[in-house]
Amino acid sequence: MKKVTITKILIANRGEIAIRIMRTAKLMGIASVCIRTDAEPGAMYLDFADEIYDLSGEAPDIPVFLDVERLITIALKTGCDSLHPGYGFLAENAYFAQKCYENKIAFIGPSPDAIYKMGNKTVARQIALSNGIPMAMGSPGNISNEEEALKQAERIGYPVIIKAASGGGGRGMRIVRQPGEMEKMFLLASREAEKAFNDPSVFIEKYIENPKHIEFQILGDQYGNVVHLGERECSVQRKHQKLLEEAPSSALDSELREKMGSMAVIIAKAVNYYSAGTVEFLLDSDHNFYFMEMNTRIQVEHPVTEIITGIDLIEQQILIARGEAMAIRQEDVKLNGWAIECRINAEDVQAGFAPAPGKIEKLSFPEGENIRVETGVRPGSAIVASFDSMIAKLIVSGENRMDAIHNTKKALDKVWIKGTKTTLPFFRMLMRNQLFQSGDFTTAFIENDLDQFHSSSEYEETIAAWLAVKLFTEESLSDSVSSVDYEQGKEMNPWLLNKRINRF
């Protein structure tokens, strides 16, 4: 395998993942190039770049991070010998990877062939089945119309789930529990798939009720070596999209971990996979597991794996893209401690996690040996509707799961964000929820228990009061709340106090 030189990387992405990539590149002595757009002319990620390609004032028909030809042109103009796609946008676009190779730009990711085979869920299912990977019963291929969907659902047995053949992230997915729902759900799934992935193709699988969502991180090099780095628990979701991840999972013992991990390695080897990737499974209540999909990119939640393994996944991606053989063998991988990641998004929890775009007015994160924060925003940054709603990822570790939960609880209570609604209240309540603490929850957790979180308001009110008093003390906002109220011992509504302080 021919080795290539990587000295300058075009980051074909934005936000916290762009910063994450650039930090490792800098440690490796590699220069990085980022792109400035009119949507975020003063974005935080631009401060970390060695060079900025400025598109200010341009109004392209296609957003630059989705424009294959434009990104290739920028890479060539800036003298980049490599390109990192991050996640989202074109990260799992086989054509994009192929164009990089055709222009002698090292694509820091897997081969175009592996991206295509694993990116098309129908093809991925066929590969999994042919390699003995456990699968939920499903349609043999894509479904072209509602009539065929009804026939397949009758064969499989209700409930079933309609899934987009391309893409992921919870889009193009609909659950069908009875025949009368099929026509509507089929059209919704197909239209959403076309809008999100420019491909209306869908297929059908048996819907596994209330499973756990377990994913395995894998690494492969260009010499056929593949290892797994253990699992991540991703069952805390809303609308099929992850909110919190942890590593490892309390649902797996060493025997099940080895069995699932070996299946992840087998499917990766089946497509000659190299770079970082994630093989996702559903785990039922009887500990039967089923292959769901493979993501051919770095994941949002990769930091929890890095924490418990001590392996820098971005560094490994770059080394593998350079044509180097992995120095890591399966026996070298040790899982130490526990890590939890909370995706702090600009969303209104009580409105069904609806996006809540806005301007970040104030922002404060805790620090500590067991705390890692990855963010692409700062005070003054705007959370715009054209990009995702993520504000930051708070990653906290501990010696074991309960220690990690305890540390996460304390860290969350020290996060302060003003200017938009966020998922912080949800996470603060989640850390105090007994079902979550027990580990006995599934992907239906939010759907089944979110109302209970809100009706039990004691935690939220206590935290609001604590934050309000803390900020009052630290910032000495003496004119925001009457000192007489405190001196005379009058009862204060914690939400009112919080509201008054929020004026500042």
C-alpha cells in the first residue's frame, strides 16, 4: 500500500467538529484550512485555522459544505493534500470521496466503495446477512410502493419500521403498527428520505419494541487489520436522534461485548473497511442483538470512546489515511472507567425538543480533570436554523457508572447558557432519575417517561434556585433583586429570581 504525505488538511465542515480535527492536526504538525461563509462570518472555528478561505459576500446556489466540486476546487487552490469531512454534510458521500482520490487529495475516511456499500442500508443488510450477522427480519430490497410495503409487512408481522435506504440520523423513518397506517407512513418516510438524502428509496424491517441502541467503534487500516474499541450506549434518544451517550454500556458483560464486537469487525472486514467507523446494533430484552447500520465516519459521540480507551480517533484516521499500519491490536484495547456525553442543544424540551435558534448572550462551562467540553460557539455566536442546533458536548468521566453520573450531575449544575432554550434542564433531571441511574432504560425512555420528569418539578426548581443564587452571588447583581427581600426573609419564587437575573 502506497503511503502518502499529509501536511495540510482542508476541513470540509464547521463548528465543534472542525475545531476537534484542527486540534489534533496541530499536535501532529499538520496545517489546517477552514472556510468562512456568510452564514457564520465570525464563527469560533475560524480562530483555530492556520488559513481561512473566505467566501464572504458570495451567495452560492448550493451551500459550500454540500458542494463537492467547490470543495475540491478550494482544496486544490489552497494547496491541501488532504481533506477531512467531519460528520454530517458530505462525510458519507461516496462520490465526494471518489473525487478527492481522482484529484490526488487524501480523503481522511474510508474508501468510496465502503462508503457506498455501508451507506446504502439495503446493500448493507445484504452484506450483513451473507456474513452471518444477526438481522431483524426485513424486505429483501427497497420497496417501491405502498402495495408492496403492505405485502412485506404482512409477511414480516407488525409492527414494522420503514427506513430510508440512504442516510441516517433518524430521518426517513416511520413506525407502522397496523395496515391502515401504511399508506400515510410510507409516503412520509419516502418524501423525507428524498428531501434529506436526495433518494426516496426505503425498505422495511421488523420493528424491535423497546430495544437498547448499542454501537461499536471500529478502526481499520489499509492492510486488512480491524479492531473494535468497545461499545457506546446510545439509548437516550428523541425522534430517533441521540441526546446522550455513554461508554461502556451497563447492559453488556464481557462475553456479550466480545460477541457483538466480533460481529462489528466481521462486517467491517467484509467491505475492506479502513479508517474510523461505527457499527450499530439493537439489543432486545433477551440480549439478542440485531445489526442496524454502519456509519462510515467519525461520530458525534466519539469522545466517550477516546476517554475510556485513551485512543485519539482523529489521529488514527489521519495515520490510516497516510497509509500507515495500525499499531493497535485487539488485545491492546482496554476499557478504563466510564464516560458520559450530553449533547447540549438549542432546543425547547417542553415543546418536544423543537429547535430554538437564537444568539448566545452568556456562556459558562465547568473545568476539571474529568470534564471535557467540545463547542463551536461563544458569547455572541448565533445558533442559526441553517445548521444543527448543537451548542456544546459536555463529556464527563468517572471510575464507574455511578461515579460518572455523580460527576456529570455536578458538571451540569455549573453550566450556564443565556440567550436560547437548551436541553440542560432535561439532562439535569435525567441525572437524578432513578430509572436512568439503574441503567434499565431503552430507546423508548423519553417517550415513556418525559412527562414524569416534568411533573416532578422539585429538581428543576431546586436547580433554578441554586443557579440563580450562585449567579447573584458571583456577579453581584445587587440591583436585579431587592436586597430587602433577603434581609427580611421573604419567600422568593426560584423561577422569578431566575427570570430577574436573566435580564442581565
